[in-house]
Amino acid sequence: MQKPFSVFVGLRYTLARKRNFFLSFVSLISMLGVSLGVMILIVALSVMNGSIDTLRADALKSVPHVTVAGDRVTTHWNELANIALSSPNVISAAPYIEGEANILYQGNNRFVSLRGVDGALEADVVDNPSSRYRDLFMALSETENGIILGAQLAGSLGIYGSSADLSVTALGSLLARNLADTEGFTVVGYADFGAYGNSDTALINLAQAQQLFAKNSASQLRLRLRVDDVFNAKAIAVDLFADYPDLSVQSWDEAQASLFNALRMEKVLTSFMLLMIVVVGAVNIVSTLVMVVV
């Protein structure tokens, strides 16, 4: 059976006779360099892609796929939610309000991102498959002054059991030294809000959050959407609300832009450096062939 010309040339100069041992050695080292470079490049890219996927999954435990904000959301969020749910690309929608607050428990205090949610709707919009997570939202909606803490946040406050009572003060009221707005809450459980939300995220009922942040104009009601394609979340939301130019649409990758931009840059630089190994091996092969011809 006749061999292809490329295979013939490769075997000829790799398995040369003893008098061409130097040529065989250089060819072998060149091929090993290319093979090693390609192997390292594939492994490094696989590790980087796996890390980015893991970080993305952790971020989406607390960051909504799409956030819709604007004055219209404050007054007509039900209407906008129905418009969103009319699209086959939108899985669920839920209102929420978020602001900065201080939590005090037995002398320990922490500044947190306090989010008011509708327990019945939030259970469907959160990208978390755990059934325990859904049960927590049901317990939250049934408790008048209930609060769900991130796992690390609860540990830093020294709370290791449910039914603990703590005090919450909005940051605006704290800066104005108006401690009369402080409210008491009862811990109903702990949740996993991902690597970037476990230490500073807490959830309360939407009605209590609206009362707590009533004097904070920066904390307005927003609408969060869960879509079937997280990589196309921005385009889906923009198409849905194209008739409402007053609305602001922000996707998850824009909310965590600093993190994912850094990861993309690291991936590009790592790929470039490892690609140089492949280039060096290829140059060695070319130089060997040129030397043979000369």
C-alpha cells in the first residue's frame, strides 16, 4: 500500500539511518515540542473554560439573568412581567428591591446587600435547582418579619440556628442617625448565594423592604427575568421592551462586568503564551527542513 507523501517524508527523517542521527534527533525534538505545546494549550483552555463556567454558575445564584429598571417598573411591574412571560424565551419574572443595610446581632454587625423579594415568585426566577431553596422562600413568605441569610454571613454574625432575632437598619437611616427606622427580623434559614454573595446577601419580604427603604430614592422596585439562554439574555430583554425606551435593561454579564472581563483577558493572555510554544515547535520543524534542503 502506497503511503501518503507527507507520511513518507515524516518517517524518512524521523527514522533516519545512524549517519543522519542528528537530523532525526532535531526532527523528533521539534515534533515533541509541537505535541507538548498543543497538549498544554488544550489542557489550559479546558481548565480556564471550566473555571469560567463554575464562576458563572455561582454568580447566577444571586445575580438575575436580566434586570429591568425604570419608573414604569415601580408603577406597572405586573404589566411588564406579563409582557415578558408572553415570550417563549422567558421562564419566569419577579419584582425585587435592593439596598444597603446594617445587620446587628448580639453586638456583631455587618453591612449587607439587603434584597426584598416576593417569595412565591422568587422561587421560580432563581437559578438554583435545590428543593430546599424553594422551601426557604415559602417559609419566608409565610413569616411576616422573616429573613434569609447567606451561609457565610450567618457564620460571621455567629448565628448557627434558625429563629434567631436580629436588627436591620437601612444605610440611609444609619447615616442620618435615625435609629427609629430599625426593624427586627427572625432568621428562617440560610441559603447558598454563590461565591460572591454568601458573605453579604440577605433576603426579606418585598413589603418589609419597601418600608425599610422608603426614604432611599436609590432603592427602587425592579424586575428580574430568568431566560432560557443566559448568553443571549440581553438581546431577549431588549426585543421584549423595545416599545419602552424609558426602561433600562441590564444583563448578568454587565452586572458582573469587572469579573468576567478579567477572566476573558486572562484566557486570551494564557492562550497567547501557550500558542508561542506551538509556534516555536513549528519554526524548529521548518528550520530543520530548510537545513536538509540546503
